[in-house]
Amino acid sequence: MSETPSRDHARDQARDHAMSVAAISSDRSESDENAWTRRLVFFLRIMAVISLAKGLYHWAQVTGFIGGEEEAFENQPMAWQTATVYFAVIELVAAVGLWLATPWGAVVWLTTVVSMAVIELMFPAVYGGSLTVVGLEALMLAAYLALAWMAARERPP
């Protein structure tokens, strides 16, 4: 009679082990299925932090926290003032939307990326026409599109 409880105990342990292995493997397959989505959300959070920093930088220009008296907001051309206020607002809105990983956040962020590239290319008198800025914006846009494409492919239609 003493063998029956030990056999039952061994069988219970084997069953528990098999269930825990199945749970671990199902968790692993579940997380592998959403790997690109997780990467996309991580990228969006990084872009949110960058957008927050850019928005605060533009607000620092507007309020005069950075720059000397000759670089003061009110001494700048109207086109520069308009663009700076625009980016001060829209970058912070994009940062919130990106952090929350909402569709509207990505749209607002894409608007900021394209707007900055257009201003740098088409209106070089505003911010100086830096091709480095345009290249960085294009790189971020390409990374977003690639991640969004891969994340969309892992979801069934």
C-alpha cells in the first residue's frame, strides 16, 4: 500500500511538469508571434522621448531659456517664429501619442517628420537647410515603416 501513494505522487509530479513545460512553450510561442509588434512599440517609445526632447527644446527657444539676446525669439524672422511655435506644439502632442502607441500618435509624428524635412529642404532660410537633419528624419521614417510592415505581417488578416 505504501507504493500506491508514491506512484500517485510521482504521476502528479510528472503531470505538473508536463503542464508547466506546455505553459512555458505556449508563452514562448505567444511572445514570438508578437515580436515585431513589441519592437514597434519599443521604437515608438524611443521616438516619444526624442519628440518630447525636441518639443521642449523648441519651447525653450520660444521662452528664451536658451540662446542669447541676439538669438531671442522676438528678434527672429516671422518664418522662424512660426515654424518654432508649430514644432513646439506638435512635437509634444506627437510624444504623447507615440508613448501611448496610438494610431493618431504615429500620424502626428509622421507629420512632424515630413514637416521638418520639407522645411529643411524647401525653406533653408528658416533653419539652415541641414541635409543631416533630413537624413536623420528619413532614417527614422524608414525604420518606422519597416517595423510597422513587419508588425502587420505577424497579425492574421
